[in-house]
Amino acid sequence: MRRYETEVDIRTADGELVTYKGDGIGPAGQTGDQLLDSAEAAALAQEPGGTVEGSRIR
């Protein structure tokens, strides 16, 4: 297991830029890219029609 923090910038369908932040403990064996992909998918699920403008993991 590893601890992580993510930030995902989403451009909403209305053109607003919002940032979703999360932290947690990731499953063993997942890469940072896999965790970031999951965080992006979760953020996009909250903003139908939105697009990812940027994302980070620490």
C-alpha cells in the first residue's frame, strides 16, 4: 500500500475551471499513472461534459 494525494483540473461544460483534490491509500502494485487515471475518471464523473486540463499525484 502507498499513500498518495491527487489534484485534477477539470474544465466544465460551462467553461469553468475546477480542481478536485483527493488523498488516500492506493492498492499495492498500482503505478502512479494508474492511480492518476482513476482520479481523473472520478473527477470527470462529477463533471459530465468536462475535460481534464491537468493532473498531479504526490
